[in-house]
Amino acid sequence: MADQRKFRVALVQLNATDNVAENVKQCCELIQSVVAQGADFILTPEMTSLMAKNGRQLYATAVTQEHDTALKAFLAMAVSCKTWLLIGSLPILEDGRVANRSFLINPEGQIKATYDKIHMFDVDLPDGEQYRESRTYQPGEVAVKATLPWAELGMTICYDLRFPALHRSLAQAGAEILSIPAAFTKITGEAHWHTLLRARAIENGCFVFAPAQTGRHANGRSTYGHSLIVSPWGEVLADGGEDVGVTLADIDMAEVEKARSKIPSLQHDRHFDVKITT
């Protein structure tokens, strides 16, 4: 009998355009390629189906979850490939706003969990680039933990990476894997991507799976790539580099127990107050 705590994970790295059909086609081809390599759990980046030129195009293209053609394609793909999929995120129209929503899909084509990105990327970068996600997206309000056949999964998206309390809460709720699909900017990725992902893994004793967008996109934005698979001890098990493609690693969930037994910090949080002196 196969070890129920061991599996093969694959991350799909994309250079998504503003054409939904083209993005879905390329993503499905990459998914099929890693299924042939024995992948049990496949994750795609943030905004898998669309990197829109601007907010107008986003709202003109986004539809409700029920009518989203990309989601329907990925549900069918999970069934045909008999694999678990985490679609990093899709833009979903809901109550007049767009949610940045991640989908966990089982091999029967059922949506087992969804997560709406909580933290909005409202930033002025040193190179002059500006981002105001809060103008376009409706932020989520609920952290989500879901059950995989091998482990418990905590779901987050991109800018959430910079908020350790979210990942800490998920780990203390039982998460052993953190999914962090992203479209990280090149400038911030070069500075912080590897460090932050390793930190989230180490401080929580969790595996981190972070599929990423890469390259130049229709809106002029450049994303960093380097999809990462990180162990609970902070080791980078696989790095996707800068090219479109796939990254695989064999996972043994026993590594979570080993890391947490060495440094059981999840059990040592204490409440404290902040004293402000002048």
C-alpha cells in the first residue's frame, strides 16, 4: 500500500496574457505534462486565466463563478487527469465587485474549497509602478483551511505572504501545507520572495507551495517567476526559475512532524500587550 503521507507536487509557472482562452489552453497543456510525470497535486499561479491590461478589461471579462469558462475547463481537467488541482486564482464577479479567488478541486471535479484574497496590494514601488488592488477587487474576510488526502492545507494568495499572522493562524488551526500562488512583481520578488517564503515555512513548520507568474504581461507589469517548493525546515526543494514551465518535488509529510518536534514554536505563543513610552 502506498504511503498516504507521501505524494508528488507540481507547480505550473505561467506568463498569462489578457486572453482567457489562450491562458487556459497553455495551462491545461502544462497540467497534462506533469500528470504524465506522476503529479498527484498540481497548483497554478494567481490570476491563472487573465492578466488584464487594466481594470476596465478586468470588469468586462470577469463573470460569476457559475459562468466562468476557465473554471469549467479546470473542473473537467481534474476529472480527466484524475488529480487534485489548486487553481491559484481566477477573477470572479460577485455583487458588482471582483473577487481574487483560489479554487481547490478534487479528482471528481468538485470544488472542495475556495479562498478570496484578504490583503490588497496598494503600493507605490521605487521604480514608479503603482498598484491599487483595493480599487478593483473585493477583499476576502475569511481564512480557509482544507483537507487533502495527504495533509491539511492553508490557502493564501500573493500579497498575503507579507502577513505572517494569517499563516500562523492557519498553522495553529492544523494546516501542514501553505499554498501561496502569486503574481509577485519582479522588483519585490528579487528583494523578498525567497526570504519570505522560507520564513513562512520555517516559523510554522509547514511545506510551502508557491506557483508564480513570470515575465512581461499585457499591462506592462513584470512578474518574478521562481515558483518555489519549500520544506518545513526552510529548504528550497525546487525553484522554477524565470521560464514558463513546471516544477516538481516528492513530498513526505513526516517532515512536518520532524521540524515541529525540533522547534515546537507553534505551542509557545503567548499573549502580550504593547507598552508605548514617550
